[in-house]
Amino acid sequence: MLDNQTVAKKGTHQELMAQAGTYRDFVRIREEVEGDFHNHKSSRTF
């Protein structure tokens, strides 16, 4: 995980997700956005 162009944290996805911080926040926000996008797309009727 980079912060101001320096390595702030290192680890596997699971290790970084177990820690509070920017990486976990980013992943959770991305999952929410992708979930909203997929739910919206799949709920369309034709």
C-alpha cells in the first residue's frame, strides 16, 4: 500500500483487510460501488 509515494503497509490481501486503514477502506468502498452497479444493472427490465 502506497501513501505519498512511499510504502505504508505490506502484506497479503487478507493481512491488509485485517488491519484498519486506507487499504481496507478502499476495498470496502470499491465493493459497495461495484455491488451497487451490478445490482442496478441486473434489476433493469426490458
